Amino acid sequence: QGLALYTGGSFPSSQGVTVEFDYINWGGNGADGTAFFLYDATTSMAGAQPGASLGYCNGNGGYLGIGLDEFGNFSAEGTAGFCPTSGPSPGSTADRLVLRGPFANNNPFVTSAAVSGGIDSPGATTRPTSNHLMVALIPTTPQPGYTVTVSQGPTGGTQTTLLNNVNFNYAAPTNLRMGYAA
């Protein structure tokens, strides 16, 4: 497991943000996942859980979490190591991109989308081709919240929109930072 928090600065939540990165998940037994998240710049994400929570859920100050969930438990809720019980979810669903809400609201499940071709290559013995993820957060007017659009596809290839202008109606902290966990 790993966690990287950007602490070199922050940005005002009143502005939009676009984040793009390449990723590869391979080897292992398919019980992995990767999360990109935004968190309150005045906190440290203390308490974030590994495993099914993908290093995001229960993290103090967590605001918005996007999980590339291979095994499927970032969609599920309620038991040790999982995201807290906070409302309806589809239960454990593999190979999904999952959007979760703020720690202050018990990291509620917001929505998810299937990732065509899956997220990982658990049986691979050599490094597969990377994938590219693009996340666009546009502030809603009036605040609170954002609309969230996420696209994914092979690095340098055609991207597929997985989430399109999803309403994320949670008041944001004044300033945000970003983090990654796997």
C-alpha cells in the first residue's frame, strides 16, 4: 500500500481543477485499487484506511474520492476496512470507477461506472500498457460543490467518458490539496 499527499501548496476550492495521470495496476491477485482524492488543506488525512477504503475513506479532511476499484469493495460499505455505512450503495462491484463524498458526511457512495476492459491485469508477468485518467471538476454556481467529469482510456489512445457532469453537492473546504493512494 502507498499514500502520497501533496503538501507543497493548495488551491482555492472556488476554482475548477483538471487532473490527468497515467496508471498501471498489474500483478497480484486482483484485490488492488488506486484512489485520487481532494482533501481539506488544513488537515492530514489521518485515519484513512488501506484495503477496501483505498486509502481515502475515514481520512480526516477527505473531501472527494475517486477510486479505480479492481476488486469492488470501494463500492461496498459498513465492515472493518470498508468505507463507513452512509447510505445506499451497490455493494461490492469489481472494475468500477467509484466517486465517494466527504469524510464529514461519512464518505457516502455517490456513483460509479464500469471500466471497459477492467482496471488491472492480475495475471500479467510483464508491465502492461498504461491507462490515462482525466478528472475535471467545475464549481457549481451557486456553490456548494462541483460537477464531476471523468474519462479513461489507453495512454495516447481514445478516452471514454465514464462520469459526465455528475453533481457533487457537498460544500468544499476553503482550500484543497490532492492525494493518491494504492
